[in-house]
Amino acid sequence: TEKFAGKTALVTGGGSGIGKAVATALAAEGASVVINDLKIEVAQSVADEITSAGGTAVAIAGDVSNPDDVQAAVQKAVDTYGGLHLAFNNAGIGGPQGPVADIDIAGYRALMGVNLDSVFYGLHFQVPAILAAGGGAIVNTSSILGVVGDANALPYVAAKHGVAGMTKAAAISYADKGIRINSVHPGYIDTPLLQGLPEEAYNGLVAKHPIGRLGASEEVAKVVLFLLSDDASFVTGSQYLVDGGYTAQ
Ligand code: NAD
């Protein structure tokens, strides 16, 4: 039987990578999926793939650093499928690199908008919709850099630690009201982006993972689906590492 039959899910940044893997897996398990992405063409192509495979999905363009766009994505779920039960706040970008004194302030603010403010907007608009639908679950994408630091990625580290903090605070607020909220913390995941790295840099990333390789988006999706499912009925406010041992060292 399908684990998410009758459920509606919103996935942000669902046009690529981890978001695409989660949207596809949720649809395969019976969920109706709203796919947000900054790039409508990639969101639409994921929705089309899901629909061709017999699933149910719709795409919506939106910038998660804009609260109106995040609200519109939640409203799309309500208007199209009658409510919202599940959300994966996942859209994110790499940040400006370098020691803090060299990072320009506009780059810092832009990164915080996409990687941290977005999760606040997500929670702010999703929680009332999920309560109205009788309860559900939310997963926010943090990172290994939401658990440990990186000298060259201060804004990203700050945003991803912030995601973990928002997750905990919101989880406590709604734990006894029928919404579970958790964060997922991927190690380096083998996306097309990383495959474009010079071989030396790619191998350097591999070497940081005791498991001896980078992760796949589908391996993150399996943990996210667990957290969104009733199998995780006693799991809230948790930080789930999916990192091949990166942070165990
Ligand atoms: P990706 O680039 O493959 O996919 C991200 C998607 O988000 C893209 O389709 C992009 O168009 C979309 N997006 C970007 N900015 C947006 C915005 N402002 N509004 C809406 N959509 C936007 O990346 P990914 O690797 O799948 O990353 C997904 C999440 O996982 C991010 O939050 C990232 O920080 C996190 N993460 C990734 C890795 C990794 O190694 N790939 C590791 C840890 C955490």
C-alpha cells in the first residue's frame, strides 16, 4: 500500500537534486505534490515526469526568499488538492566563500534570505495550513554544516545552524498539536553541480567521508520520507545526519 495516499506535500527547490528525489519518491508513494522552484522549467519537468508515471503533481514558480512566493506555494496546495499535510523546506544555494573579513555584506544577506529566511517563511505559512488539515509533518534541509563549522563558508554555516534551531523551536511549539518537525543534514551529495568539479577537488570531498564516496540524492530522500511518514511518529525536533560518517570524525 502507498504510504502517503491522500496526503498533499509541498517541496521547495523540487526541480533538482535532493528536492527532486523527495518529490518523486513522495509521488510514488501516493502523495499529491506541489513542486516549487525558482526555475519554473525544472519544476514543470519534474511534475511532468511524475504525471507520466501515473502520479499527481503540479509545479509553481517562486523564490523562497520572498514570503509572498512561499505563501503562494502553500495556497497552491490548498487550492489544488484541498489542504496541506507535509512540507519539505529544501531550496538552498551555496554561499559566498572565504574568511569572514572577505565576505561581502550583500552576498551574506542574499544567502541568509534563500537558506534561512525561507525556512521561517515556510514554517510560518505551512503550520496553519497543516493544522487546518488535521496535522502532518515538516522536514527542513540543513547540512553537515548545520552541525559543524567550515572556515570558508561562514554564511552557509550560520544559515544551516539557524535551520536546525528553527526546527527545534517550532517542533517544541507544535509537538502536542499534531505536527512533527525535523531537520535533515546531508553530507556532500553527488549532484550535477559537484560532478563539474575538477577531479582533485571532487576526490578531496570524497576523502572527508569515511564511507569512501559522496551520497546520492535518493539516499537523502529515503530518510526524508521516513521523517515525513507515520513510521517516525515519535520523532520530532531531531537532526538526522545523512553524511557517510563525515561528522563522526
Ligand atoms: P540543487 O541545486 O540540485 O537543487 C536546488 C534547487 O533549488 C534548484 O532547482 C534551484 O533552482 C532551486 N532554488 C535555488 N534557489 C531558490 C530560491 N530562491 N527559491 C526557490 N528555489 C530555489 O541542490 P541540492 O544539492 O539538491 O540542494 C538542496 C538542499 O540541500 C539545499 O538546501 C542545500 O543547501 C542542501 N544541501 C546540499 C548538499 C549537497 O552536497 N548537494 C549538502 C548538504 C545540504
